Amino acid sequence: MQPDPAPSALSRRKLYMGGIVGGCMAAIVVIMGITSRKMADAKLSEWTESQAVPVVAVATPDTHGQKTTFDLPGRLEAFTQALLYARVGGYLKAWKTDIGTPVKADDLLAEIDAPDLDQQIMQAQAALASAQANSVLAAATLQRGQQLIPSGAVSKQDLDQRGADAANKDGLVRSAQANLDRLRVLEKYKRITAPFDGLVTARNTDVGMLINAAGGGAPLFVVSDTSKLRLYVNVPQNFVPNIRIGTKAQLTVPEYAGRKFSATVEASSQAVDVASGTTRMLLVVDNASGELMTGAYANVSFELPHPEVAINVPASALIFDRSGLRVATVDTTNRVVLKTITIARDLGKMVEIGSGLAADDRVIESPPDGIAAGDQVRVAGAPGTPAEPETAQAK
């Protein structure tokens, strides 16, 4: 008996149909994979091209005038200061006041023992006495000669000689008297006294020290009037017009952290130091409380006047190259426009523009290296800025 061929043909037909369906599905998967890869490549290419255009942050300039201060170092000095040297030589006999002692005018600071001066005074006194005696004798001789003239016992020539001798002796008296007076004046300098009310800020001598009247070396005492202090600062030339006589300033010193003291500009040298390019200015500080010390370092802060309207841009926006000082702006077509500018004032993080920029310009805050005029850029945060595709990130 022969088998039925129908089931075998049916199985082959099913296998054939299954193969066709599997092939179609495989073709569909391949086609979809190729299509999705091409689409991803196209998106990646588009994203890469967009990334070639730099993204920049832009902002319009700040047009409000900004208050600004600038600090300068200064040195405090006594308003009046006297360096006291000896006018006579000798040895220091005694000193009466030490550093930090308040003194009044004519208060005794020290005494000098000057034996050489004492001997000179004694010698000058003796010379004066001798000259006076000789002058008296010459005057008496002249008087007797005048009395003998009528009798002819004395000639006219002899009388003239007696008159000249009397005048000479009188001149010697005046010379000896002047020398004695000079020494008497020097004798007063054996006492060193305060020239004005103040504070003894230095003592460079001690008992028994040899005193040289030549004035070389350190002063014996320094007396300072500290009720007011002078404060000298060197102001850069470009700030000089903004700091006028009467300008107020604030100063700080290291020993009083956080405290501020007031000062007033009272004088200017009206000249520029060619070595530093600065002008020396004098400020006066009220120190009635005695808190500030002479010779101390101080930081002086000036508040500069500012205009009501100004154009300010970030300092990071400046481009300095061989073409000069410029800023990069973005026009309506998102292309770079480089504008040459001048600076009116440096405010630290901000710069006040003197010329070359308008208030409605869009300034690139931090221009990338190599940026050039006409370059296409994309403004950060503007609509239409493409983002990185997910496929590109996956790859």
C-alpha cells in the first residue's frame, strides 16, 4: 500500500512560505537599520556643523554711572616735628624726659656739661676787662692831649695819633663784648628744651655721652606735634584731576582693623615725578585722641566722582592685539563686529568706555581666541540654538 503524498507537499509549502516571510522580515530589519543609521549620521553631521559655529554670551553695556574708589599706600608723619641737636660740645649731664612723654614749650629735656665753653667764657671775660682798661687809658691820654693843645706842648699829629688809638681801643672793647655775648648765647644751649608743645618720640642720648656740636649723627631728641598728622600719598597722574584740594578720604591702619579715620586733601605738589609718574599730595588727619602714630603705614581710600550715564562692559570683553584695544559685538545677523574703543576708567571687574561703543550694542562678554570680524556665532540662550542629539551622545 503506498503512503499519502498530501502531508509531505503541505509541509514543503509551509516551509517555503516561512522562508519567504523570514526573508522579508530580515530585509525589513536591514532596511530599517540602514535608514535609522543614515538618519542618525545626518543628524550627527548637522549637529557637528552647528558646533563649528561658536556659542557666545552677549550682553548690552551697563549704562549706569558707577561709584568707585581706589586705594593708595601712605605714610603718617607729625604735623610739626623738631630734630634737636646740640649747639655746644661736652658731656650729657642729665636727661629729664624719655620717649612718649608729653612736653610743653620750653620744658627742659636735658642738660649738657660743657667745660670747654665755660673756660672760653672766662677767657672772654678777661679779654673784655683788659680791652676796657686799655680803652679807658687811651681815652684819658686823648683827653690830656686835648688840654695841652693850647699850650703847644702836644703837636697836632700826636693828638691825632692819640685819637686813633682811643678809637682802636674802643673797637677792641666792642669786639670782646660781642665775643662774650656770643658765648653767653651758646651757654644757654647747655639746656636742651622743647621748642613747642608735643610728644618726645625719640631719645638718642644718655648720661655721660660725649656730645658733638657739629650736628652729625642722630638727633639727641625728637619732639613731634601729633595733635594733627600729615599723610603723604603718591597719586597716579591720570587720577590727579579727580582729587582736588578739600577732597575727603578714608584711611585704615593695621593696628585698628575695621576702623576708618577721616582725612582731607590740603596740598598738591602740582608736579609729576618722572620716575614714578605720580603726583605727591598732602592730607591732614585730626589726631586729637592720639590714637594714630607718626611714621605708621596707612591705606588711603579715595572716592572718585562718577557720571550719571556711562557705558560699562566687563573687563573680560576687552581684546588687545596689534590692532589696538577692541571689543567684539554681535550684529542682527549674528556676525561679529569688532569695535575699537578707549577706556575712561578701570573699575576692576568692569571698565568704563570712553568712546567707540554704543549703549545698545550686544557685547560678547568673553570672546574666544582667534575671533575675527565677520565670523558667524550663535548667541547662548537664543531660540533655535541646536542641542546635542541623543544618537551622537550614544555614539
